[in-house]
Amino acid sequence: MKLRLLFALLLAGTAMSADFDLLIKNARIADGSGTPLVEGSIAVKDGKIVAVGKIEGTADSVIDAGGKVAAPGFIDVHTHSEDICQIPAAENFLRMGVTTIITGNCGYSRTDVAQFFKEIAEAGVAVNVATLIGHGSVRKQGMGGVFIRAPDETQLAAMKDLVDQAMQDGAIGLSTGLIYVPGSFAKTDEIIALAKVAAAHDGIYVSHMRYETVKIFDALDEFMRVVRESGCRGEVSHLKLSGPTAWGKAREVIAVLDKARAEGLKITHDQYAYTASSTGLRQLIPDSALEGNREDFIARIADPKQKAGILAQMAEIRDRQGRKDYSYAVIAKFKADPMLNGKTISEAAKIVRGSDTLDEQIELILDIEARGGAGAIFHGMDENDLQTFMKHPLTMIASDGGPRRLGEDIPHPRSYGDNARVLGRYVRELKVLTLPEAVRRMTSLPARTFHLKNRGMLKPGAFADIVIFDPAKVDDPATFNDPHHYAEGFSDVIVNGGVVIRDGNLTDVRSGGPLRLK
């Protein structure tokens, strides 16, 4: 009798065991391939998708999508998230459907990738994090400073070792920021030498090119030379044309890239869905003035002869871009005087210096750099060019943002709304892309490009990174003047099988972590 009872209890326990950890039902599935949506369900067990379509079985947890779209979690291939451990929830990313971020872009990264990944694992982050190894950071460390010269043999060897170790530790490629100091001081041969190291580990070469102005074709030539001679796959970061003199050349840029692809180069590109960029205000100052440290800069602008040379170069840059002044630049983060955040350079000059003349704007820019520098937003692109780039099938969507704290500074709204803006403005309203195609640009295309295995598709065996959203309600309320608003329309977000957003609410689940190339 006791044996019968025990057997019955065992059978009951087996019967009560659920088939799946999570079941998403009544969804319109955009699987990431770009094919039309289909109705069905998605089953998850042990962090992976085990079935898609018509599914029978029980689950410990059920999400009724109610006809909303279920898609692979979005992959943001261009972020600046070295501070992810300080903001581990990364709620601004999650709430626009992003489950995987790639950091280390524009030549800036943590150089000790093993330590960075250790910190990410210990912090308990909510998203998956991959990183590139940044050339600018490697150059500064390998050369012991910021210099307008080539590295010597010993220094180049040290830089190669840093890249090699980073790749061994799981970096997915090498990034450059050739518009930024110290990357702007590097010659092409130096970049090729380091890209070859990344290529030996199957890494990708990702570049914020040397020019995004009317000189972009020179930059493209250099970019393609690096890809060709290093053997790397190539990714153009945030493809854009900056300044009125460059506007209207998007089709020419695409033609150059397509020709290179036809010749065998593996090249893709990404963009954000805004006509304004964001970077340091120091980009308005000639690179040569920024060699060394801040004390060196202060000494240069205190010397009348050197300052005159700096002003002449600034005038040359303005003329080349077709600019009359700096009213297109907005201060986003100035620690020395936060009251200037959100003000244009002309507005800030009038406040601080009593006048908004060009001379006073220049003096303000130099003074801000001398006082620690500032982040800024630059309204410098054309909407028609943006849409031309977006229509190309190899253009991915990337925010160029980072994890944000609500209410802190006046950042670019792209960190809150980039993916939502694509789905709302460019899919639903303007119909630049179809919904399945937009999802492909955010999922399987970046996963394939950056060799993120088993990501970017809703299929059995893939990691369960899933986002559920209502395409009729997706919106990006964050604006340039009022950026601190989360995206709307995303009800549920799953990372590696863990539900991090449920019914529009952030949970305590932190199921992300480091992603390694190997």
C-alpha cells in the first residue's frame, strides 16, 4: 500500500511538472528574417527558445500577447556603455526593446576586457553586453599619452598586444574614432596593423571614419583600404553627412559602398534615426590644439600666436561645412556650469559673455574646453539623406547612446527613443521601411554581422531574447529639449529567458551578462 501511494505521488509530481518555463501566446511573430508576420506562440525553456508556432503544453509562466508583435530582442550595435555597471538595469534600452548592446565604439573602450566582463557579471546587468576594443584607448595606453606622431616599434608592439589580449578575452572587434584625439593622429598603416590582429581572431573593424563632411569620400577610401588590407569585415559607424556642404550626397556614398561590396569587401553600416549628432564640444577645436593634456591646451590659447592659428583653423572648418557660427551646437553636459546645459552656443555666449557674436561664441568654446570640456548635440544632418541611408538593406539601427538616469543632464534623445522612433515614425507614419524589414535591421542583420551566435532570430535553439510591442502605440516621446522620457508601446521584454519587463513594469530580474566572440 505504501509503495502504491509513493508511486502515485511520483506520477502526480511528474504530471504537475510544466513543459516550458515561459509560453508567449496569441502573438504576431516577426521572427527577424524580414518575412511577413505570422500568428503563433513561442515556448522558452532553460533560457532558450524551444518551439515557435502552434504549441501544445503547459508553462510555469504565460504571457498573452493579445495580438501584439513578438520579435527578437533588438541588438544595438553602437553604444557607449562603459558605465553599464553603474546603471545595470539599463532601463532606457529595455523600454525601447533593446536586449543586447555593443559598446567600445568610436575608438574608446575599456582596454582590460577580461576585467570589464568580470565587473559586468558581478554587477548583474539586465542586458547582454558585447564590446569592441577601442583604438584610441589602446593608442593612449600603448604610447603613454596623446601625441601627433606615429608609434615607434616598441609602442606599436604594445598596442598589438593590447588588441590581441582583448580579442582573446572576448572582444568582438576593433573600433576607431578617427575624428577624435588621439585616433585622429594615427596614420592608416597603424590602423591596418591593429586591424590585422583583430582579423586573426575573426573580429570586425568598426569605424567612426575620419570625415563625415564633404570630405567623406576620402574617409571611405581609407576605410575600405583598412578592410581590404587587414582582411576584416567592415562596419561604418552611424553613417551620416554632416554640414550643409555635404547634404544631398547620400546616393553617391551608397554607390561607393555598393561598388566595394561588389568587389568582394564585406561592409555594412549603421545609423540613428535623428538629424542631430552628439559628442564632445571639443570637436569644434582643431585636433592639433588638443595634443597632450588640458594644461597644454590652456597654454596654447594663452599664447597669442598659437591662438591665432587655432582661430584660423576653426574658420577653415566652418567654411568647409558651410557654417556661419555655432548656433547649431547645444551644450548637453557641462559639469563646471550645469546651468548652461540645454543652451545653444549662441545662447550660452550671451548669458556668460554678454554677447552672441561669433567671436564671443569662439571664446566660450575655448573656455569650456579649458574648464573641463562639455558634451554637446550638433544639429547638422539632412532628413532626406537620413532616409536614403535607412532604405539600404545593409543599414542597421543603432542609438550611439548609453545607459541613462532619468533627469540627469540634457542628453540626446536617441538613448531613450531610437528604436521606437524607427518603428513609429519611419515604419508606421512615413513607411520608409516595412515592419518586418525594420525588425530584421535591429535583430538578425546585426547578429550575423557581429557574429553573435544564436541571437537575433525567433527559432528553436536561439537564446530567448524577445520583445513584445504594439506597433500602433510605439512612440518616442523623448525630445531634444525634454529627453528624459522612456519609449512607449513595449509591454514585455525577455533577456535569456528572464522577464525583465512584464506588462510595462520593470522587474527585479537581471538576466543579461557579457557576450564574448568566442
